Amino acid sequence: MDYHFDWQSHLTATVYANFPEAPSKPVIGITGNYADLSCKLAEGYYKSVWRAGGIPVIIPPLSDTDAIINTLTHIDALLLSGGADYDPRYAGEEPSPKLGDINIERDLPELLITRLAYNRQIPILGICRGIQTLAMALGGHVAQDLSEVKDGWQQQEGLKHSQDEERHVATHRVTIDQDSMLYHIYNKEELQVNSFHHQAVDDAGSRFRVIARADDGIVEAMQSTEYKSILGVQWHPECLADGLPIFQWLVGEACQYRKACDMHQHTLTLDTHCDTPMFFPQGINFASRDPKILVDLHKMTEGHQDATIMVAYLPQSMPLDEHPKAYADDIFDKITDIVAHNSQYVALARTPADLWQNKKLGRKSIMLGIENGYALEGKLENLHHFAQRGIVYMTLCHNGDNDICDSAAGTKTHGGVSAFGRDVIREMNRLGIMVDLSHAAESSFYDALELSDTPIVCSHSSCRALCDHPRNLTDEQMRALAKRGGVMQVTLYHGFLVKEGTATIEDAMRHLLHAIDVMGIDHVGLGTDFDGDGGVCGLANASELLQFTRQLLARNFTATDIQKIWGGNFLRVMQQVQQVKI
């Protein structure tokens, strides 16, 4: 190189000659190796990321919480690099005599960052040690030595998993499942790979499925079973001539992740039905990531969720002498206390304007609702009381007829809405409370549709045409609801999405798309029913709600449409209902 190179002229000609200085590209964090008091990284990792169109950054092995959380805030994907073995004590096991060299400086930082990235829906690629990191961090198991692999593995002659060849030489074959991400990346059923390990994944766990094996049965690749962008391979693609496609996959997933995050910056994301308050009497700490509940501050933050409507649910079986009104008040008191103790991060909201103001201030929002008008105890004055408490809607009934109307699970007590129910609906209109017809019988639905002066909502319902359940809406109901300006919020309750098998995010999307076909884009949304048995594979709790946006983006919905689905339609009705209030 010319030692008189004019680097300032180079800067002017290549960086400052145009604006912007560089196109925006996804940032891929790569976990660094550790040796000789140094954080190191083989060039194959960062050059492969760069060639694939990403911006590589090295993540040092720090277990400090602040360092990890702030790192995750600024990356769009995580690459778990190769290296030494895991200390089995992190899996609660005593070290085997066959255990190789370990690198405890890396173990805890990488286990932590992997679990936290998983919670945040950040795309992850694990390579060699990295696939073992995925198993260790997310419920699988790693054998300390190949000879200890389960399922009767026997070494085959000529197949050596710790090869003597150079890293760029492929030494054995792996067979790939055709219905896997890896097959779609390479469009091949077989790959020739290299191999440098003697620890191996012998149990992928429930969060992963094995998608490639060596001829001797050793796990060579696995992918998420939860519709997450997570993939692990046992070989080193960064050293192989045909290794680039897997890095291109990671960069592509990083782009989609960042696009979804950016969408949430400009979209108010509202879940219109959440039963988490049922657990509050158990002393839940809403500020902790509590495994007993599906919605808390951590999960809402991880899923980029702005707001939820928390309901006081009253089972129809509750006797009047147990004071349903007082029970609902106790639930609202507990929500109020939770908000007061976390006022820097969450606030109550009553109107759409409140929601937007809280978002602007960086706070989550909780709105209040009642599920089952039984809480009124047959008295209109109690409706006034709950209006003053700030409820935004009341679900007229639940699983059983009450004194307001017949339920979809009832016995046709009134033949629809009762005389008292008519008074309730009129007063809800006057007080600016939304009429919610989820759980109502068809007769009650049509009665309420005619009685209400403002549009009605179904805060957590799905499509009967796709899942024949009386709680779901028929296409005729959906058309009638849309004609009167109402909205239907697709719910994630398993039995309302599928009659057989396990419901997934794809089933939820089928219901949403059907509702859009029948009603139009202006009359749909999402009401998860989290903690009321709602939650499906791929949308299991509030932390995964970003995946819903990714599904919408993958189906080419516009930003305007996504904003409508994510709460805009529901808030339009709320605004209309609340304007009627005198």
C-alpha cells in the first residue's frame, strides 16, 4: 500500500460525497470467543455476515445484565459462534471423564443472551457450539461426549466428528428434512459438511425439532417448533464454499424483525381481551417475568405491546351472596395498585387519546373491562358505578344465561336479550360503554345489534365457518356486525380456532384472513384471551405478539392495514361510543 495514501480525500470522496452516508442494513451480533485474556472471532463469521448483506458486530462474553439488554436493543439478529465445550454443571450434571476443554468465561453470558433474545423474538443462528447453546438455554440436552449420546448412537467407520482436515474441507454427509427451513435455504436433501466437535445435542427439547442428521444419527441441525426464526447447525458453514446461503437467511430474517419493530414504533398495539387479573389475588408481581401469567411488563415489552384491556371475569356459577360487584371492584383495585406501584412504566387509560399519550411517554396502558354483566347484580346503578371506575366495555354474558341475555352456552332463558338487558344496553350507550357480544347467543347478538345506538364489538371471537363452535360468529353475523360499523377481534382460544389438533399462529391467521374476506379490513382485530386459556403455538404469550406483526408483513398488509388490525378499528368504535356520552 502507498504509505502516502490520502485517507481524508478518500473519506470525502467515498463517505461524504452523498447522503445518506450508507444504506441502512441489519446489525448482526456475533458472540465472541474467549482465549488468552482476549475476545476473539474467526474471520469467517463476520465476513460471511458482511457478504450476506449484514453489519457484523462482536459481542464480548459479559454476563452483566445491562450489557446484555442494551446489546439486544441494538441488534437485529444473533449469531452464536463456535468454540469450546459447555461446562455440564450449567445443566445440573457432574463433569464426565470424557469432557473436553471448557470455556466457562463464555457459558453464562451466552446462555443469558440466548434466552433473552429468544424472549424478544430476535432471529438466532447457532453454529457448532452455537447449536449446543440453543439446546442448553432452551430446554434441550447436550451430551458431554459423542459416546454418551442417547438413542443408541454407534460410531461409524470413516465418520469422524472431530475431523483432522482443514476447516474448508467437507468430510461427511448430512440428510435434511424436506419440510425444514434448512431445505428451503439450500434446496437440497443432502449437504457435505465439515465437523469439529465431540459434544453433541442428544435431545432438542420441545422448542426445537431435529431437521438434519449425519449418517450415524448425530443431530446436525434443528429449528424452532414455535414459528420463531431460530436455526442451529453443528458444522461450520462460514468455512465452506457453499456456506453463504445460511447467512443470507439470517440477514433476511433480521430485516423482517427490524421491519416489524419499526412498525410497532408507529402503531398502537392493543389486545382487546386479557384475563390476567384472575391471577392477581395470588399475589402476582406484574413487574417480574412471572411464568404463571402470560401478560406482564416484561412480556409486553418483549412483544412490543402497547396496551391491553384487562377484564374482571365473573363465572356465571358465582352466587349472588358472594357479591359479584364487590369481586369486580376488588379486581379493579388490584389493577389500580399494580399501576400505582409501576407508574413509571404503566398507566390506566380510558380513551384512545389516553393510549396515544401513554405511548408517547413510553408507558404501557391498561384499560378496564367487565366480562359478564352478572357483575351488575341486576341493578342499573351498578353500571353507573363501573362507568365511574373507567370500564371501556362490558361483555353482556359468559358461559351461561344471565339476567341480561342468553349465552351461546345457555338454555334460551329469554330468547335473546331480556327486558332488563334492553335497559342495560340503552344505559351503556348513554354512558359511553362499549357493548361486547362475545359469548352471546345468536338471538342475543341480533337483538343487541338492533337495540344499540352505537356499534357493538366482539372482543374475543373467531369464525364459525372455520371452526364450528357456538361461541364463534357465523359469516351472517359478521356481515351484520360490519354493516352496523362494529368489529370482531380474533381470539387465540384453542377450541375456537381448530376442532382437532393443536392450534397455531397459522390457524389464527386463517381466521383473521377469513374475517377480512367476509367483513373487510375495517372490522377486525386481535383479542388474545391470554390467561383465560388463550394462547397458541407461535402466539403463546404477550412476548410473542411481535410475531403477529411479522405474519401480517409476510402477507403484504400495508402499514395502514396493520394499524387498523392492531387496534385502530377497535379504537374507532371506542371513540364513536364515547362521543355519545352525555
